[in-house]
Amino acid sequence: MTDRSADVTTDIEVLHARFRWMAITGVAAIMLVALLWLALPVYRPYTGGLLIGQLGGAYVVYSMFRQGHLRDGMQGTALFASGMFGLFTRLIVLAVVIVAAEKLPHLNVYAALVGYVLGFVWIIAGLYGLAKRRGTALGEER
């Protein structure tokens, strides 16, 4: 085993550990909003919308983790098709979240949209933290 392959394995392990951290903190954020929904009935339209949006955002995080092709060697047309499938499923989930927030009584649509976008924010913040920990900034080579 060469030194470079050991670096790749270590990088993949660090990436998976970061994914676990993002998943745990994401679930904690969903639980916090659920507790706020229970504790603050006056704000239930907003916390309910945020909660349904966060559940949709959780799918965003899951689909991006699940569809990452770290070791399968996928490339070319197959990789492009997989990426397009993921994009369309995330758009469908966005439509479901917005329609559900609109149709269900006492849910704020804008809060649902914010909750959905939090999934993307979670991914960007988590990967930025990973890059910062490694000592690289965006656009820099290691």
C-alpha cells in the first residue's frame, strides 16, 4: 500500500465521520424544532412549517450522502445520470414540502421553505468545517 492510498483512505474516513456529525446535529435540530412546536403553541404555524421543511431537507442531506460515489468508480454518463436523478428527486421533495405546507392547515409556507433550505446549509457548513479543519480554503489545492 502506498502512502497516497493511505491518505485517500484516511480522507474518506474523515469524510464519513463528518457525515455522521452532520447527521447527528441535523437530527438534533429537528428534535429541537419539534420541542419548540410542543412548547410554544402560539408559534405552531412557523415551527410546524419549519419542521416539515426540515424533514424535506433531511432527504436532501440523505440523498447527497447516499449518492456520493466515493469507491464505486462511477464516471461519465452513469455519474451524470445519477446526479440528474438526485436533482430531480430533490426538486420533487421540495414540491411535496411546499404543497403540503400550503394544503395542511396552520403551517407557514415560508417557514417550510426555510426549513428545506436548511438541509443545503447543513451540508455547506459541514463541508466547509471539514475543509477548514484540513487547512484548505475553497479553490485551494492541498
